[in-house]
Amino acid sequence: MLRPPQDLEAHRIAEICSDPEIARWTNVPRPYTLEDAHQWIAYAAIERERGSGLHLVAVRPGDGRLVGSAALRLAGAPAHGDIGYWVAPDARGTGVGTRAVGLLVELAFGALRLPYVEIVISPRNEASRALAQRAAFEQTATELRMFKGSLAEFEIWRRHRLDS
């Protein structure tokens, strides 16, 4: 299940985002503090209110444990979706990321009617590359982008709305 993050989850978010693999592949700061978690929760609310992004947490059915996050941001011209995500170490390999991305793609193509959605992935991030393939994305380009203060190569994975 995906839903907006809540302040009471800041400790769990800080715990998960302290994982070195999340810091390695995302713009999550390292070290990641409780204050960072509270700021991200507030930022998620602002983006949601503005309609410029939807930052959600993935919670496990049954016990409601927070196991990941996925975001859909509006980007570029032409307008399209940009998806980012992270999964807790104890939930990797369980399909959490693939399901979360799938739900965001449904929203992007359904209610938002976006023509396509992208995921930007480091070519060395095999887990994210595999997730993109499972979610029916195709690699369409390679670009240099600023990442943590220097240029790095990234793959652009794209999925098009079928009726566009």
C-alpha cells in the first residue's frame, strides 16, 4: 500500500535512509538524520499541495510497517513523469519497489494522462535496472548529470502510455 508519509514515521525513515546503499544510489544525504526525515515529510506535503510531486511511503499490508518510498514528480517539456524510489534493506527482493513503481505508472497514465514516465538510474545499479525492466521500462538514453557535486553517467529508462 502507498500513502503519504506521516511525522510519526520519521524515526523509521531516518533508520532506512541511513543505509549506505540508499545513499550510494540516491540524493539522500549521508549521514541521514531525524531532522532530514522530518524535512522530507514536510517537503512531501508541500509538493503534494502544489501538485508538482507525489512522495509516498510503501507500507506492508497486515502490520503497516514502512518498507520503502516512491515518488512521482512532474518534469520537463513535454510534461512527463519522473519516478524515484528506495526500499528498506529488510524488504529488498520482496517486490515492494516493483509494485510501488507500477502503482505510480498507473496514476501517471490514468488520472494524470502523462505521455511517458522516466526513471534515471546509474548504470552500476543492477537492482534498479532489473526493477525498471520488470516494470516494463526500456532504456532509451544515457546522459551526464550532476550527482553529489560531480558529473556522472546515468541511464534514462522510459515507459510510454500505450494510447499516446
